[in-house]
Amino acid sequence: MDKRSVCLLLICINVCLVIWLVSVQQSPMLDPEIMADFSGTGASGLSSTPQPPQSSANSGLPRRSRSRPNQIQPPSPSSSSTNDSSQVVSNSFDSNHLLATPPAMASQTPAPPGSSMHLMDLPNFVYLMDQPACDKNVRVLIFVHSAVRNVEKRRIIRETWADRKYIDQTPLRVIFLVGGVGENSERWQQFLGRENHQHGDLIQGNFEDAYRNMTYKHVMALKWFSEKCAHAQLLVKVDDDVFMNTPQLVKYLATPSLPEHSLLQDPELMLCRSVHHSRVKRSYRSKWRVTYKEYPHRYYPEYCPGMAIVYAPDVVRRLYEAAQKAQYFWVDDVLITGILAEETGSRITPLKYYLEQKDVRQLLSGEADLEDPPFLFTNHAIRPDESMAIWQMALDRIQRPLLTHPASSSPSASAAASLASKSPPAVPSANISEAQTSSSTGFS
Ligand SMILES: *[C@@H]1O[C@H](CO)[C@@H](O)[C@H](O)[C@H]1NC(C)=O
Ligand SMILES: *[C@@H]1O[C@H](CO)[C@@H](O)[C@H](O)[C@H]1NC(C)=O
Ligand SMILES: *[C@@H]1O[C@H](CO)[C@@H](O)[C@H](O)[C@H]1NC(C)=O
């Protein structure tokens, strides 16, 4: 080899090294662009049309404004210096004040001494909005992970499977989990304050509600349950685009003869439709792209996809304790139900029935029955009209045994029947219990 080829070889090696370094370490810089069009944080990327509380110029822009706040928010860069740092906290004070949110909140904001203020690597974790602890009647706490702006999805859930008129008669409780609104979004904070004032079902952590912060939300769920609802029999975690068959769960709880009744009493329960041998996404185009630094192996351990997981309290506590010591990894379900579950010896129990998209269509077209199979969850990305139609069927099923007079039950029965037999996509999604609705979004 002469000098020149040695030189060339060296240059080649250098170039390769640089390319590798860039691909492994600089990837977060590319991500905001890749993910710019995803509006869902708690759930999948199904883009609903969340209505912002204001009609300002930034409403149509991606909310991942962190990287270039000045471009996205041109109007008020000057007001930032004095106000910005305390923004989120002061907003929550404001909404406390003006909206008389539950008293539990007031004490939260100024760091109560001695309480556990850290959440994984966040040293100053607090709840910006909180709820009273579970009372004795709560047997299942259902946490719906939602993104700040998924107003519409929360509304559909409150009108279907989490309808208070139904839930309040059951041992279930439903709470939505959101994160902080981020910079320049104080109106969203006020909006959430109003939403919570009206429904009393939001818990908000002070980490920014961002895609790569989902793990904080999941660990917050484990923390809240462990500290304020640990006597309950189960914690259910769902995303805000999943239909949960709450009446089916109530039936399981109330019917000792069903095998699921004892299954749900298993103190080691971590129940889901698990994923095996899932390959880590390394492509730059993938929304799930993970760098080698974040996770070095080629495959994930078996884990529960975050859209629907049922936990027993002991499992929650173990996973929470492990999470507090764990290194942060933003793919929350892999970290908690895969890596930490393995670490703590928690095993996944496979969920038998689960409605995929095609099963939902079959159900709504009358080809399948609500209890055949008796499902607890649908797949994610369920449409509002599908949710409403399934709920109508479920309600009909609930009411039939309660109402002894056939005359009084027939109207709802026929309504559900017509929903079931006619073409499902035609179910009007606009016909959502009108009056309360418009006020619930706070736009009136
Ligand atoms: C914060 O900024 C708003 C205007 O954006 C102003 O009205 C308010 O007085 C400021 N508050 C403080 C504490 O500077
Ligand atoms: C996650 O939350 C933390 C704490 O609020 C924040 O500093 C960070 O920027 C957030 N991450 C993303 C990707 O937004
Ligand atoms: C909307 O719902 C009401 C009952 O809540 C019903 O009377 C009306 O016919 C429905 N409208 C449509 C278009 O389905």
C-alpha cells in the first residue's frame, strides 16, 4: 500500500464514523419535523380536529413549538422574560381562584415540604390539577391518557362509556390524565380549568404534554393510583381513542360464576393484548424511531401496548417503585410493561377478546353480538360514531334486565336495533347530546 491509498482509507473511515455519529446521536434534532403532524400524545396519531379555545393564529400549527418558539409565536415574544417561567403554575392558581376548582388543588402548587416531589428524573413534579382520593366504593380506577388538545375525544368518552349517569351507579371511576400545556398556551390552561370545573375528572402533571413525555404520564398514573387509590381492585389504563366496554367489566366484577371474575382478582394481574418480539424502529421516517443510545437491543421484550392495560395494585406499586429508579425511556409501554415488568418479575396475562376494526364493523352491522365475544376494549382509533353506536347497544343491554315493563324499554331497544342493522358509517356523529355538549367545550 502506498501513502495515497492509506490516506484514502483513513478518509473513508472518518466519513463513515461521522455519518454513524450523526445518525445515532443527533436524531432528536430531526424528530420535531418528523412528528410535527401528530396531534395525539396520549393516543395514536389519529388526527381528530381538536378545537382550540381561541381562534388565534397558531391554532392550525403543530403544537411541538419547543424547538422554535419564536417562529410559531411571533406576536408576543417580548412578554416572555418576566412572565414565562412562572406561567404554568400561575395559571393554575388563576383557575383555582376564578373557577373554584376542587379544594384539593389549592395546596398542590407550592411544593408541600417532605412530599415526594420527584417523578423519575423530574425533581419538581406537582399536580397542576388534582382529584380527591378514591373513596371506598371504587373498585376499578380507569385512567384515560389524553393529550391536552383532545377535547373532542374526551367529550365522546364522557358521553359514551364513561357517562356519569352510568358510571356513578357502578364501582368504577374514570379520570383523564393530561400534562402541562407548554409555553404560550395559557388559554389552554384556562380551558382545561373550565373543563375540570365542569366535570371534575382531570389530573394534570406539570411536565409538558409531549409525545416523548408519555412515560411521565404513565408513571404519574402509577403514582396516583398507589398513593390515592391503592385499595381498589384494579387500575385500567386506556388511551383516549379506545372504546372501553365498562358494562362488561361491571358484569365480570358482579358475576362470581364467570372465569373472568376470578381472573380479575389475581394479585399478579397485568392483562393486555401483548406484543411479542417487536423490532425496535430505527427508521428516520418512523414516529417510533428509537436511537441506539435510548435502547440498544434489536427487539423489545414482550410488552403491553399502552392503549389498554389492566393492572392489579401490587403490580402497580412494584412498577411504580421500579420506574422511580429507572432511566427515562420515552416509549412508556415498553419501559413499564416490558423492561420494568421483566425487572420486577411481573408477567403479562393475555387478554382473550379484543375488538379489532373489522370486528367493530361486524358488531355494528349486526353480524356479531355485543357479547360474542364479550370484549373489554376495542382497538385504538375508534371513530366517534362507532363509539356512540356501540354505547347505544350496550345501554340497551344494561337496561333490558332492569326494566321489567317491556313497553318502557322498547324505544331504546329499537333505537339500538336500528343502529345495529343499518349501515354503521351513516350513524350521525353530529347528533351528540346537544345542549350539554356545547357548554362542555366551553365555546358558547
Ligand atoms: C404577565 O403578562 C401579562 C400580559 O401578557 C400582563 O398583563 C401581566 O401583568 C404580567 N404579569 C406579570 C406578573 O408580569
Ligand atoms: C418533557 O417535559 C419536561 C418537563 O416539563 C420538559 O422540560 C421537556 O421539554 C419535555 N419534553 C418534550 C419532548 O417536550
Ligand atoms: C338526534 O337524537 C334525538 C334524540 O336525542 C332524536 O330524536 C333525533 O331524531 C336524532 N337526530 C338524528 C338526525 O338522528
